[in-house]
Amino acid sequence: MAFTRSTILTVTSDTAKLSATQTSFAVPVAQTHVDWKTIANGGYVANANGYDIRFFSDAALTTALTFELESYNATTGAIVFHVLLASCAVGTVFYCAWGDASLTTNASSTSTWDSNFKLVLHVPDGTTLGTNDSTSNAKNATNHGGGATTGKLGGGLTFTAGAQYMDGTALSASAFTTHTVSGWLKPNGNQSPGSSLATDQYGGNINWTLHFWNNDSAGLKILGAFYNGAWRRTTPEVSVTDGVWTHAAYTYDGSTLTLYVNGVSSATLSYSGTPATDALSYRIGKRWDNNDTFKGDLDEIRVSNTARSASWILAEYHSQNDPATFVTFSTPTGLGAAPAAFSGFFALMGS
């Protein structure tokens, strides 16, 4: 490969952000820089779609890393990639290269997402709403009135009026006995009880749901739950702030339901039992059993059939909340003179 530019990427050494090594972790690389503009726009990327931007585990650029290209802007040099690291530990080093005009196809792979992921919706790209599932399961969503907006990481999904939501076919014919549901939400005003970030549809059971619930009048409290003849809910309900992006994640490991807010365990329920499902559709933004819908913005919606660890949830939150400090960059080869603290420059230029 005849790349013309490359840079060294380094995962944070801050253990408050990455408290344990994560296996098969897709780390976001989401930045804006002049070097990633196309050649026609004054940068060094050869392909108009950014297809020549590639990632490697070695400085010789011989061992390619699996990745997904979420979005690329040829004019601004804004990129959003998800790069699979077999072992994501503090100080992990990997490499990015670009400028090879012979690379003209999208090398994105569904293998970026481990087999436990059953749904990954990035909802790109901020202008034209994307509803494809990024996993190999191809559980693409059907949009019912939602729109494209700026998300927390690249593009996002917005619901501005009632009866707007997305849905898709059942993620599995059998229940996920352990599971994780996560994503970003930015509510616009108080929410109807049960309006969801994501939920399994009710037909007598609910395998998993992460939704708003308000036993007082606040209307801005969330919880994680499932229903198998009776409700199993994290407690207490946790308040989120209107108009502010919040990362929420709910896990069930077979004995404990846990709700995380911005990477921190915030509510639990001890319960040993087996979730059940009716194998109906999944819903994004809509209640499990009626037409109550969420109003606001959503992004990076993910469902897994395993209970992700507390350290995984923490790393997921920080890597998406501030990708410029979770992964920093060296001076790109061939760029010429640059500030000594080049990673700080990238942070200032970040999306």
C-alpha cells in the first residue's frame, strides 16, 4: 500500500476512564483535522469517501485492524470510525494511514462488533438519517417519522412530535437471559411513562427495556427493567437533565439489574430469575405496549446478549463522550512543523 500520511494513535492512560483492559472493544476515532480533508480540499485523503483511511496494529502498516467507517466529510476532514482493538488497555498504541489512491472501496466490517452485540445503531450522518444495524445480524430499523440531527458521536436521531419512533424485527427467537442495553439520550421536555431509548415489544413478556418512568411528576427519570410475569426494575429511578446528552446503560447478569448513568452505577435490583420474550419487534423511542413516544434526540443505541462489565460501560461512556482525549494522535507524517502537544490541537479541533 502506498500511503502518504500516517499517525500514531494512543489510548488514554487515565484509569478513571479506562479502569480495566477491555477485550474486543471497538474504540471510536472521531476527530476533525485539515490533514483528513481530500486532496481537492487541501488535505491528503485520496478518496472522496475516505476509503483510503485505514488502521493498523504495527508501525510498518502491515497488520490491518478491523474497523467500521461511520461517517466522513471530505470538505472539513471530520471522521467517525470505530476501530476494533483485540485488547484495549491504557496506553495501547495503534496506527492510522491515508493517501493511497488505489484504495477505492469501503473496508468496513460487521466483525468490528463482537458476537454478543445483537444491535448497533449509529443513526448517522446528521443530514440523511441512517437506520442500518452495524452488526452481522442486519436488524435494520424502520423509521416512522424520525429525523436526522447532530448526535453525540457523529449524526443522531431526533423525534420532534408524537407517534415518531423506529422499530425492527425481533433480535432473537429466544430471550436474552443476560443482556445490556445502552445509548445516548437528550430529552426535550418531560417524557411519557414508558417512552423508551430502546425496548423489546410486549406480548405478555418484555425481555429488556431502558425507558423513562415517573412515579412523581418530574417526567425525566429513567430505569432499566424486564417483565416475566412481574416487573423487575432497577431502583430508584434516576433523573436526567432536560436538553443535555446523557449516556444510559442497563445490564442484567442473572442476579442483578444495574442502571448506569454517564458510566456510573446509579440504581440496582437483586433478582435471580429468567427473562422471557415474545419474539416481537424491538422499538426505539416508543413504549413497549402503546403509542407513547420519546421526544428528543438519541444516538449510539446498542443491545447485547451479555451483561457488559462496569469497566466496559465506563470505557464506552468516556470513549464516546470525549473521543479526543480517549484516543490522542501524534504529528501525522509529512505534515511538517506542528505544535509540540499535537494531541491537544486535535482536542481543540474535535467534533
